[in-house]
Amino acid sequence: MGILSWIVMGLIVGVLAKLIMPGKDPGGIIITILIGIAGGFLGGFIGSFLGIGTVTGFNLVSILLAIGGALLLLIVYRLLKR
């Protein structure tokens, strides 16, 4: 995936993660994109470690792994923010 694809997927995944886990988080669209991109990397790493798959493009498994990674990042962020 190219850099533009990662940005678009990061935006989609970040928005979906924030919809699943709403709350007060600082930052706007840039932070949402960064959480989505980092979630994609984290989800891909965990998915490949567990043998589920990796984030390779715009398919259902990749999006679910990226959302899982983004949700994990949001949980950790909120725990550290307390």
C-alpha cells in the first residue's frame, strides 16, 4: 500500500474506532488519521504474530485488524491520560 492509501485507511479506521469507542479525545482529524495508521500497523503486527493475517490493503480482514489495533491504542491512551 502506498502512503496515500495508508492515510485514507487511517482516516477510515480512526473514525470507525472513535465511533465504536466514543469519548473526549483531544485532537481533530490529524490525530484520528494518526491513530488509524498506527492502529493499522499494530493490528497487522498482532495479526501476523497470531497467524490471522496482515494489513495488506482494503479488505475486511485488514480493516478489522486495523480497527482492533486502533481501539487498543485508544484504550492505552485513555489509561495513560488518567
